[in-house]
Amino acid sequence: MDYRQAGVDVEAGRAFVDKIRNLVASTHRREVLGGLGGFSGLFQLPSGLKEPVLVSGTDGVGTKLKIAQAINRHDTIGIDLVAMCANDVLTSGAEPLFFLDYLATGKLNSEQLTQVVAGIAEGCRQSGCALLGGETAEMPGFYQLGEYDLAGFCVGIVEKSQILDGSKVQVGDVALGLASLGVHSNGFSLVRKIVSSSAFNWDTCPEILGGKSLGEVLLTPTQIYVKPVLEALRAGLDIHGMAHITGGGLPENLPRCLGENQSVQISTNRWVIPPIFKWIAEAGEVALGVMFNTFNMGIGFVLLVPPEQAEQTITWFASRNIDAYSIGEVITGTGNLVGIPD
């Protein structure tokens, strides 16, 4: 026997690395040292910071992968992977520097996985970070034919004095919600349960979605907020806190950027909830409280800013084609959200 008879094609793996080499190179920043193929990636720290602090994050895409594999579309799921990590790193006020991915599959399908890596490279370009390296693992017998899994790892940098850790948040600060592009990358186990237990499938085109299929709408990639938010900080906009709204929705994620003895009063009628959430609630008979505790409900990222700066910040993001809404304010409390349905 040899390794190929056991299900692992080493030569195909080498060919795959060569195929994605240009995709990886397209993301490189000037701080990247060396190229693809070494045992590790080298990155020189940017100059100009007095007390640089490295900020790290890791995440996956979850069962959204099942939809990509079911409809055989793989060009956007890599954007989700980068977004989930880079947006998390951003909440500390950090600039993402580099990204690494882990891609595991039962049998290497070069065309399929090149699409995945192309999405990862696009996500890195959108967030301004370098795709520094990664690992592709062929694991026959562990994953079914056509299946793959993803994990991502991101490292950013921030000046120590500019770290956002809740200490700058003040009672009276306004919570500005930046619009999501849809479901992003959380809650898909519930979505899949609704579709599998009904007469729907991924090709279904509900009227509320304007003729688009469920698969198309649900695979809309996660919005990457990195560049406009960093530009806002560099332009002098005073941002006291940030939250990436992922699994658990606003109730779980927004309190994570608060200081002690603070809560947020939310008004849920201040933004437009995308149609996909209305479809999920109706098709699955999902209670409103469950919806808010599972999905982002149209708010993908939240900034806490002084009240006198709220309108200026909304205008800033509007000029960059991101809708921003004043969704609430910081109040004295115990670290919870007030105004979200139970």
C-alpha cells in the first residue's frame, strides 16, 4: 500500500498549494517576510507605535458550511471566515495584521477548495490583513466526500493607550448599530432545522425575499467592518466601545464592551430588520425573543459614542455605504440589555 491508496494524495496537495499561491500573495502587506511554503509565516511588526499590543482572535463559520456544500457554492464562505475573526479583533480598536486558516476535508477537491481560498483572500483584502499561511488537511474517513471544515486565526495590533476595553464607556453614550448584510454566520443550526422539517429547500424563493432563493440569501457573506471603522478612528471620531454581534445576538454581545455598572437601553424599532429574519420567524414559528437571542436581526456591529457625536458618525458611515442607526444608549445597570423582547 501507499498513502494514495489510504485516501491521501500528497501530489494533489502540492498542486493545490501551487494553485492558490497567487491568491495568497494578493493579500500581502509590506510587513510580510518570505512566501508560501515554509513551516511558519513571518511578519514584521509595523513601526510607529510606542507600546504595541498584539490582539488575537479565532473562529469558524459553523453549519453555514452545510448550505455552501449543499448548493455547491464555495466562493463566499471564506469571506465569512475572515470576517468572524477580523471583526472580533477590531472591537479592541486593533488593526488586523495577518490571518491564517485551517482547512480540513475528506478528499481534496482542488476546484472546490480553490474557491474557498479565493473567498479567504477576498476577506483578507477587505480587512487589510495578509493571508500569512495555513494548513490543508486531507482526512479520509473523517469527513464525507465533498465535506470540508474551516477555522481561522487573526492577529492585530493596537497602541496600548488606545485599547477599547470598556473603561472609556460612559453613561449617556449612544449605541450606534451598523447594518448587517443578513444572517452573517450564526444561527444556522436553527435555520437548517426549519428548512429540513418543512416543505422548503435551498432553491425555494419566498416572495418576501424578492425572488431570490433561500440559499442565495443565506450565503450572503458577513459584512467586514474593519476598514471604515479604522478610518473613523484615524479621522478622530471618538469611539468609546465596540461590539461584534455574533452568536447570541445583541443581548449576549453588546454587554461585552461595557464598563462596570452599565447597561444599554435598546429601542428595537429604530432600524430596519432584513426580510430574511421575518421569513425565519414565520416559517419556523420562532418567538421574537428567541430571534433576538439567536440572530443579529440586522445589526452586525455596534459602536458606543458620545451623544454629541452620534449624527456625525452616522453620516460618516452612510458616506461609506454602511447604514448606521441610533439604537439605544448606555444607562446605569448590571451589564444587561433593556428593551429586548424576552
